[in-house]
Amino acid sequence: MLPSCDTLWTDERTLFAYTLLSDILGYTPDAYLNFRRIGECSARGESQRLAGHTLILGRRISKADREELYHTCLRMPEFSLVRYGVLAPRWVECSIDASFPNLYAGDVSVYVFVLQDALIKNGMRGIALSGVFDAATENALKQLDMGYSGIVTHKLWRKLLK
């Protein structure tokens, strides 16, 4: 059993899709283990890659209701990926977007928050978990000497999240 997790963040697109799904279903499906901080209750490192854009749903509902949930999510264009039974037999996974974008100084997003959390986990200090790619975030990237050249690329993401 995974420990309790108090940190959850996401973005407006995911919240919109979740609200729309709830409206279509006529009830609000229980969401479980959505995006968590690095190393906090993540399943096989999936949490960081999903960066607040995946909903894990259907854990506490009947199989028939879970099937309806799955098929409803499949019909929704807001979800780019819908899987049933992959992470666990009773979970429906609905994702908005599951890739890391390139980041630049000045960006503001949930991904910058993930970047800042990764920098802290890599021993960098003086960084606020703000979601704003500020001077402190850029200085920490330069200090880590992992190949930062003004853009946080997919290669740098992989190094930071190891």
C-alpha cells in the first residue's frame, strides 16, 4: 500500500476535462494518485512524466460503472490517452498530455514547478516551488552542470529525473 500523499497539482485543462467528465457521467468519479511530487507516492516513476495531466479514476466503483467510465473517457476529445487496467486492474487512466515540453527562462507552468522540484531533489537550494522559471531556477540549472544551455530539453529532463 502506498503512503498517504498530501501534494497534488494540475492545470486548468485537466480540471476542465475532469469537470466535463463529471457532468457527462452525472457524478464525480473518485480520483486517486494523480500528480504527486517527485519520489512521493509515484508508481514506477510515472508521476513525474504525467505532470498533472493524468487522472487515475474508478478505484471504488463497480466494474460496470468502471466500464462506463472507460468508454466515456474514450469518447472525450479532451483526453489524448485512455487506458484501463494497465496500472492496476481497477483503474482507468485518462491523460491530457504526457510529454515534457522544452522550458525557457520566464515560462510559467506546472512543468516549471516539476523542474523546480527536480532541482531541489538534486540538492539545489534557494529555489521556490512557484511554477515561475525565474533567475534562481536558471542559476540552479547552470550550477548542476547537466548540459543546460538556455533550454530545458527532453535530454535534460531525463538527467534531472534519474
